[in-house]
Amino acid sequence: MTNIKLKEELEKLRSEVKQLATENIEASSKLEALISELEKKLEEPTGTDNHPGLVEDMKDTISQFETEHPRATAILNDIMVTLSNMGI
């Protein structure tokens, strides 16, 4: 169930990235990289050791985007909660 929720949140974030792509290429590139990293986690959910910087990357991204991109930030916060529920 948690993986399904994470996939749904990633799709929301991907949709938001498409809107950002025309406005802010740097922001959309950073979010795309983060999405890729999260998708790798879904493919190999064998523990947090495989992705040691994932949570830190999420926190950094949230702090960078919270004023300029509040919708993306809200989605990232939801993803953080989901990851926490997964034990990450």
C-alpha cells in the first residue's frame, strides 16, 4: 500500500515538474533527479542503506522550493511522510 501511495505522489510531482519546465529549468531538473532517485528506491526496497542521502536530498529540495513552488513543496512533504512510513 505504501509503494502505491509513493507512486501516486511521484506522479503528482512529475505533473508539477512538467508545469515548472517552462518556467524554471533548474528547478525542474532538480526535481526530475529526485524523482529518479525515488523510483530507484521503489525498484530496490531492500533497506535504507542503498540510498543514504535520499532523506537529506528531500529536505534540501523542500527548503529550496517552499517559497517559489509551494505545490511542489506540498507534494514533497507528502512523499517524505510516505517514506517515513516505509521506515526510510
